[in-house]
Amino acid sequence: MIDRLYSLIHPSEIEPFINSLGMRPSKSIRPRLDRAQSTIPFETRPVDWYQQGLRLVDSSIRPGGYLQYAAADYYIQDSGSMLPLAMLGIKPTDWVCDLCAAPGGKASAISEALGPEGMLLANEVIASRLDVLRYTLGRTGRANYVVSNLDSESLAEILPGRFDAVLVDVPCSGQSLIGRQRQTESSFATNHVNHCAARAKRILSNALQLVRPGGRLILSTCTFSIQENEDQVAAILASYPESVSILPVGNLHHWESPIQPGCYRLWPHRDDCSGAFAAALEIKNQIEPNSIASSQPRSNRSKNIPRKLPSRRQHKAEDLDPFGDFRFERTLDHLLWLGFEPGAMRFLREVGPKIGQGLRIAQIDSGRIEPYHGLSMLTGNLFEPKRAIELDDQQAKNFMLGQSILSSNLHDLAQSSDTPWCVARWNGKPIGWMKSASNRWNNYLPTWARFSSFSSDSASDSNIQSLE
């Protein structure tokens, strides 16, 4: 691999590059688009290639240990992972597919950029990663997405030419993750790189078929190997010379690959990030399966389309009234209530409800209805809870630690007292559900959303999920 790197970086950079692989880059965040950056509790500076991203000036600070993080004012995301976001060029009404979406850092950025008529299909083939994906999307305060659990091959068959943009953060050898101890030196092994390159080729051949004519595909990886990056782009261009063209991004010229125009690279020793690769392709004509796909083994993964099951009794939307005032469409899928903004609802009506689920807003369990965390986090134009309680700093910290809150000295902002459910707020922003019980409010914050400590209390960062 070192021999091929000489075509990308100067020989004098090889040693600094290798040394940088074991180092942690500067920490960075991505503020939520509808929140003021003035609320961020530490000093930052812009990320050069993505102006919405911010680096922490002091990397000893733990960004996930603040109430502002609990209130979803920002997301923790390596600045290298923001490179493909700088290339998407999303319009508010676009239909976008994030093909390999978990844990959801890029998907949440797409959801925020889309308007109510736009739609995100956040797909993740590994079922065990769906919970963190749903939680991350729930932090956006939006319901303009559908979460699916399908292989790329199945999606290509079901949804050909449906999307204005497709993001493929393709599974790769992950060589840039060594410094964060999420990968080892074995990621540089030739057989591993070749295996990942072959898998990427199959996924990309399917992803191309999802893009409508005039749309764009963004390929991104967190690896340095040419086989998984520039070689993939070159193979696509060679296979579809009349249908696919490279889509240069002018303001990223400084990071352009020297061996493939329209491809962009970030390096840990140059750019103070883990490292990243991204390329944008414009699809001129509808892509049909051809030799680029047929040369790869067909996936034997079952077409995992969720089966809609009948409910045991008739449930009505009015059953959700105890939670608050809903300003979006709701549907019942077996024992789950789901919510959709107009674009996501229109998408499901066109392609059918079996493709996936929208925002989970409530579940029915033994006749009882309990709300999901994502419902509490919705913006006010979509949902207004029947009851809300403003917590002070210490009460909010106790809540985020998973503790119940005593009823005394709490200011109940109830519009109605006929419900035991209540949204906890801090600084006017929702942070989760509580339920009244005698002299206290029980905590309904999901386990994975709870803090184990705060930045001012401990140096531990084990409870914070990086959304890359």
C-alpha cells in the first residue's frame, strides 16, 4: 500500500502519515441547523471544508458531557465525516437515500437540511444498529424520514431511479479509525482491503440504480486505500461512460486527489482529522444492472422487508391525545404508532408501507400506550405536549443521569392535567419524557441516552456516542 501512496502524497509525508494513524485528532461537533451556535458551551473554530462544522479549540474538553448535548444543540462528529456532507448539495424538497446510515451522524444532517416536503430514506442493513440510528434521527426534532433495514440489492429492485441524491458511506477497511481504537493495523492487510473493495463494488452498483436521471451519488469512506476509493470511481466511469460523470466541487479543490479529478481526500497528518475520502457522481441516464454488478457474487441475504401484522384490537389516533397536540400524520404498524411529515408520507404512499418505518412516536403494550423518546424531542411546529416541566440546571442533570424528579418546587407548564405524561425541558428545549407517580416524576429517558457523568464532574467519556 505504501508504494501506491507515493502517487497521493510526497515521500517525505509517509512517516508523518504513519505516525498520525495512532493519534486522536481534534474533537469536532456539528451544531443543529435550527439551534443558535451561541448556546455552545465551549470555544470553537470552523471546519475548513464544511463551514457548519466546528472544531473544539481545547481538545481536553468533553463535548458530550453538557446539557446542551442532551438537548440536541449539537452532534459529536469527526470533522473528516463532514466531507461528504459538503458535497451533497441538498435542496429542501429532495428525496435522499443514506444507504448505510447507522449510527446516523450524516443521516441526521440530511434530515435537518430537508424541508417538510423532502424525505430521507435512512437504510441500515445490520439490524442491531437500528436503535442507535433511530435515536440519532430522533434528536433532529423532525419526522421527515423513513428507516429501512434492507440489502442494497433489494432496494435497487424496489426503488430504481427514485432519489435525487444517494449517499453511500460504504463499509470499508476503516484504516482511519486506528487512532480512535476502533480498528487495528490488520485493516491494511491486502486480503482485507481486496475483500472490502469487492463488497464496495457490489454495493455501489446497486446504489447507482437508485438515483434518478439528473441526480447525484456521493461515495465516502474512512479508509486510505486506492482500491476502495479512486479505483471504485474509475471503474464506475469506465462502465457507464454515457450515463455517469464526475461532479467536481469547486470549493474543495484544495483537497482534490492527484490521481482522480473530482475525488477528495483528507489526511490525518495534514488536516487534523481521522481522514476521509469522498467523490460526487452525476447520473445522466437511468442505470440498469450490467457487468460491474454481474462480476460480483449475488448477495444471499434475504430480502428483509418488514411484514405488516394486524393489531389485536382497533386503535385510533385519539388514543394518542394524552401526549399532546400532533401536527403531522400518524399511522399504526402492528403495535407501533409512527409519524411522518408530508414528504415522508407521500414516499410511503407511493412505494408502500412495507419498505420501513417513520419516527416511532408510541408503542402499545398490554393495552397501555407509552411514548417514545423521539416524540418528546420534536420541534414545536410538529408536536406540543399536553404537559411540560422546566427543569433547572441541577434538576436537568439529575434527569439525564436517569434519576426521578421530586414534584416539589417544580413549575408544571401544563395545558391540561388529565395526563400523567410530561415532557422535561431545559432552557425551553425538550430532553425527554417523565410520568407522574405520587410525589415524584418517574424518568423515562432511554438507557442509551443517559449520562454517567458531566464534563465538570468527571473525565470519563464512556457514555457518549460519537455520531459518525
